[in-house]
Amino acid sequence: MALEHVGYIDLPPHASSGGFDHAAVHSGRGLLYVAHTANDAVDVIDCTTSKYLRSIPQLPRVAGALVSETHDLVFTSNRGENTVGIFSPSGEAKVAKVKVGIGPNGLAYDAGHRLLLAANVGDPARPGSFTVSLVDVGTRALIASIPVSGRTRWSVFDDESGRFYVNIADPPQIVVIDSAAPTRLAAAFPMPATGPHGLDLDPATRRLFCACDGKVLLVVDAQSGAVQSEHAISGVPDVVFRNAACTHLYVAIGDPGVIDVFDTETMRRLESVPTERGAHTIGFDAARNVVYAFLPETHRAAVFRDRP
């Protein structure tokens, strides 16, 4: 077994439907931020003690959290008001908000250019609403809105190439934006599986890991977009995280409620770890090799420790 279950963290009960969504860890501060969509809030967990600390409110239908340790910032995508939130962990009460496209979801950040990307899910009833927004974090201003061909999913940034990668559900593809020219698409890579969803990057091997609704994990060359291999997974996925130290990839699957764990060197599936039905999102603390699975039925986080 790669993942060892070591406990649970109780989180606030849901105020409405929606459960949890994306999460991010500030390793230096030992804090985890998870979007508690049902509560219009981000819950904060102490990674050193595995305790719930507090919630940051007034983030309508918050869909995601992202951390920049370089600039000591936390970003949120607030789908209920079409904004992104920007705040410092030492100033959580002062959340700056910037208007973006319709339904911001996935987030990625280029620290070198201080550019925040928000991948917007759009509204199928509104033509042209599938977009990617680029925000200048220094000036707190929207600088570009780029049309894409369908509903966005997860996004990542590659420091080495200066490229953002964004999953598009339909037509299935990964679109590319160059941070040096952030007003247009640089490329679009077609994917051979339905619904690209979770996405992560291995910068050492230049590979993207793209988990698709078609119950397949694609390994993709980040430069060319060529699919190198395909691997079956246990169900329809959402979040993926790569653990460089353990050479593991975690794929969160809400139905039946498992985390599939892959060896990223051999791409062999090592195990499927039970979580809870509906637990489609996870967080990963790279400094401590700890994975958090967010359980919507019992409003808590299951804590797992990994080992090489």
C-alpha cells in the first residue's frame, strides 16, 4: 500500500448543496485551503496538527483555491459572482476581488509575470462565454479574455516553458497559452478521450497527466501534445496531483469514491484507496507527503500519509 490512512479532520457542516472543491497547500506556513462550495467559504486546515482552524467567508460558490508561496498569496475562483479572490495568509480579512469571465473554476499562476489564469466554465446558453481570463496580480486588473472552444476544466502553469495548459471538456483538448503573449491561444492539443478533467505536470520529464471523464488517464508530451500512453482508471475523475518525492500520481474519483495511485515511472496503477462516495477532490502537501480527501457526505477530510 502506498497511502496509509492516519485520521480525519472534521470540517463545518454544509449550509447548502455543493460540498467541497479544489484545494491548495501553503507548505511554508503549513496551511491547507479548501473551497467549501456549499458554505461560500474557504476552510483553513493546520497541516502540522491536522486541525480545522477557521473559514474565510463571502466567497460565493467558491470553486477553487491556489497558493503562490513565491508571493505569499492565496487565490480563489468565486463562481457565484464571476470573480477571483486574492489575499495574503497574514491578511485573510482583506480579500481583493477582480471580475473575470463566467463561472471561474481552474486556476494557474505565473509568478515571474505575476499573471493569474482563471479557466471559466461559461454558460452553454450564452454564446462566446467559454473563456480563459488573465489577471495582472500586481495591478489587480483583468488584462485578457481568450475565447476557447468549450467548457474548461483544470489548468496548470509550467515555469520552464512559460506556458499555461488548460483542459477543455468538449471538444476534448488541452489548450496552451504563452505567458509572454497572454492574449491568444498558442496551441490546442486534441485528446483521444472524452472530457479532459484533472491535469498536472511533471517538469522533469515534460509530461502532462490528463485524467478524462472517459475513465482513462492520458500521459501527454507537454511540448508537442502527443499522447504517449493511456491507462484505465476506476471511474470518472476530477482532481489529480503528482508527488515528485514518491513518484506517485493521485487521481480522485467521486464514484465509487477512491483515489487511484499510479507509479509515474512505470505508469502502473498501484492501488485504489477507498474514500467516500462523492469525494471527487483532494489536496496534497508535498512537504509532508500527505494527501487530504474531502468527504462531502460527512463534511470532513480523510488524511493519508504516503511513503516512497
